Amino acid sequence: MDMGNSAHEAPRRGSAYGPTGFRRLTPGLIKVDRIAEGFSGLPEGVTVHGQLLAAFKAAAPRLGLATRLVHAVDWLFRFTQPQDWGRGGRPIVWPSALLQQEALGVSETQAKRVNRYLIELGLITMKDSPNGKRYGRRDARGRIVEAYGFDLSPLAARYQEFVQLAEEGRAEREAMGRLRRRATIARKGIVQILETARDYDLRGEEWPTLEREARTIVQELRRTDRLDDMEARVVSLEQRQQDARSRLEMLLKDVRKAPLQPEYAPHQYTYKPTPYPDQDTVITPTTSSEAPDSPVSSSGPPEALKRPEKGNVHGIRPDELVKLAPRLKPYLRRPNPTWSEIIDAADWLRHDLDVSKPLWGDACLAMGRDLAAVALAIVSTKDPEHFRTTPGGYFHGMVQKAKAGELHLERTVWAMRRAAQPNPRPPAGRGGGRYQDDRLEAD
């Protein structure tokens, strides 16, 4: 039997053909080749090929492209010239394999893998030469006469797709930004509710549960990068805030007493009171052995200034703070406000001083809400030339000093009191009795 003429042996004779030098055909390569064949210049509305590259880069995140692939396309674009993108032209470039490896910082195998990905993704195609090498030449006018290498024309065919994807990406980022702002408002609202519950000494497992669940949702939001997941978590956080607020309002209807006084509220004060009046500090009730209404000794502040009473902060009453910091007054509804009203007024006043909501929240956590209000009121009394940058920057410096335990608001309170007196007398003390305001170096 003549095995050489057997029909069953015919398929095995493919090895008799030598290599073509062309890359192996794949469905992706065939598809992108057809797209390239229809190239007829830049798409409508595009005047320079740089617009096409910009649209591609803007759409890359929505396409899920790795950074190295975007960089590879950007690098290939550098070898094209404007006339290559015109009608009758063809944007083919032929950088050597070695040059590509050096430019992208990859090995030969990695470079081949990058090229294969770009082809399968429909971004480029290849025009192979008979010997499998990349080369080309241009005429005197710079037009391509012959070229074998990377064909970038499929990118032009996908311009409208890139524009649409980029727009969707922008819309998604804006939507996620709005959701983040909503989450911040809900989170701060929950913090406010929890602080109020502590101020009124409201007991119950519901408040620790609310705090624990809110913290969990916030942590999940930080790890979420999908719009639908983020929206679901934000809605969940907002629902908890609304339910907690309704619960709080119901409980407060039955509360007849005022909230806990500031010195008994669960705030951590960072100032360091001292029992020595000659060091320009206010003596608090816990450090004084005299009666609350007895005058301060002659070595301390003027006799008209009494020792701090219950409910005062740094020995200053709410109404006295309004007199010393009159910019609080427009945000108050009565001349004898409570500390709670002072805190609310400070929250409004911060807008005038360019103090952001996050910074205000940070100050409340670092100092306690009442001391944060005092600090903000102090900032409002400063002349604009006092600040190295802005009032907000100055307040930020105060917060940082408070966190480090280096902020002494009582000194500034004494200075404000002395300045408010008709004929202030410099008290005897350090530095020849001259008091220097506690200026911040971190303005």
C-alpha cells in the first residue's frame, strides 16, 4: 500500500511548509484587521490626532486597561505624524522590538504579551512584512511610502466609543463624589446624635449599636469602588441617621433637665490648668480651696474677675464670651445664651472664617465642642493682618496644638478680658508684667 498517497496522511503534511513570518490568525486579529481596512482619516469632529489619544486615555479606566497598556499606546503615538492620519494615509509605525522593550522597561516576552493584548482588545493591528521585521520609509514630503509594523487606525474607528465611555466615567465620578458628601453628612449627623445622647445622659444599647454599625459602614465605603455598592451603603447610613434622630427627638420630649454641664460632659480637655495665678492662668474649682465667689488674690487677675463658676469654660460665661467675641452675636437668638447655643453659633460663624466642616469636627473631637467654640470665637476677634495665611489656617494650627497638649486658651481669655477693660493695668508677673498673646507658630 502506498502510504504516501493515503488521504489520512494529508493533514499531517502541514509541517512541510516553512514559516510564513506572519503572526498566527485569531478571531480578535481578524476583526481588528477588518476595522483597519476601513480607515479613511480622522473621525468627524477631530482635527488633530492628539484629540484621539486624549479620548482614548480618558476612556481607559472604563475599559479596564492596565497602565502599562495605556503607556504602550501613548508611546506608539509618538512615532506618527499628522499626514499619517489624513485621508489616503495610514498611521503605521515601525519602532524596533529592542527600542520598544527599552522604552517600556519590559522583557522581550513581556513586550510580545503587551502587543498581543493590544491586538485582542481591538486597539491596534499588525501589518507584517515578508521577513517578519518592522520597517518603513517616507518620501520627501514625509508621507509613508512603505511600512510594516503597528497599525493604529483601529483607534480612530473607536473614537465615538471612547468619548462616550469617558463621559460615563465623568458622570460616575461625579455621582460617587455626591455620594461621598452625603455619607459625610450622615456620618457627622450620627456623631451629633451620639454626642447629644451623651450630653443628656440617655442610656441604652441602641447608641453603642448605632456607633458600631455606622463605623462599619464607613469602613466599607472606603473600600468600595462600585457606584451601586456605594449608593446602597450611603442609603443605609442615612436611614440609620434618620431613625436615630427620630428616636432622639422622641426621648428628648420626656427630658425636663438641661444637658450635662461642660465640665461633666464626656469631653477630653487638652489644656493643663495650674494653681498659680501669677502665671496668667484661671484657677478652676478643682484647684481652688476658697469659696467660688471670693475674689482672686492680688497677685492674680483683677478683683472684678471672679473664680470660675459651675458651667463656665476657662472661667468664662457664655454671655461674657459673646461680649469678648461679638461676631458670635448675629447667630444667637437671645442675649443670655447657653453653651449649647454658643456651640451652634460657632458652627455658623466658622463659615465666615473659612473653617471647613471636617476641620470643625476635628476640633470638637480634639478639644470638646465647648472649647472648640471658645477657640473659634478667639480666632474671630483677630485682625486680618494677624494671620500669616487665613483664619482657617490659624484655627487648624490651634487644633494641632490642642492634639499635642500645647494649646493654652486660658492665657488668651485673660488677655481678651484685660483688653476689654476701660483702663487695664498690666498685672505683675513674668516678663515685667507684660502679657504676650499665645500666638500660634503653625498658622
